[in-house]
Amino acid sequence: MRLKKLVIILAATLGSSLLAGQVMAHEYDIADLHITHPWSRALPPVAKTGAAYLTIVNRGEQADRLLEVTTPVAGHAELHEHIHQDGLMKMQQIETMALPAGSSVSFKPGSYHIMLFDLKQPLVAGEQFPLTLHFEQAGELEVDISVQQDAPLDAQAGAAEHQHH
């Protein structure tokens, strides 16, 4: 009986640790910019395109711009947005992303996102890949994109909210 109780306690502790590791956001800073939880959804091995998401907070008093993104896992990457046009939801490339002073921009499903074209490797849950953000003022910052089976809860809520508009 005592062994069974110990096994249950150990399993609960291990489960909590694993869950905490999955929900903990990883964060990056460069100049006055703060980047939180870069992630991507796991895809089937045959997928040729994917998307990456993150949030950028400009804590400074000067505006900045995200000029481009690059990654070795794709032939090329582009900044994109979803727009409503003629009653349809469409996706289109944007040249740069303005980051006004004291603001934040969220790249999430159904909104702004980073498109990954000509994937060179599958996006597998539990793995990571590098993505370099090129800013006009702050310079370059490499972040690790965590590949997840499902969207984080905050991203799921945002996508569901977006679908109702």
C-alpha cells in the first residue's frame, strides 16, 4: 500500500513538471523589445508550408519595425496578415510590421503570422527551430520556435474570438 502511494505521488509530481514545462513561455529581449513564447504547430511530414507565432512588446519610447524574418528550416519566410475582403477571409503578405512605442503586436492564428514556405524538414511536436527577427532599430535577434501539437490556450482563445467577428 505504501509503495502504491509513493508511485501515485511520483506520477503526479512528474506530470505537473511536464505540464509546467509545456506551458512556460520562453522570452527574449533585444534593446527595448520583449518577445514572448515563439511557437509553431506540428505538421504532417508532407507539409510544405507552416506558420510561426509570437508576441513582440515595444517597451521603449521609440518606434521600431520588424523588417523580415529568416529561418534555416524554410526556403523563405514572410510576414502575413489575415484580412476580410469581399466577405471572405484572405491571407496576404505585409512588407514590414510597425512596432509603435509602448505597444505590443501578437502574431497568432487568424491574425498576423509568419509564413514558412518550402519547409526543409517536418515540424515535429517537442522540437525547436531557430528564427531570426530583423528589426530596423534593435538589430537581429534569434529566437527558438517551439513546435507544439496544439496552440497554446491564449492563442486558441484569440483564434476562436476572431472567427466570431
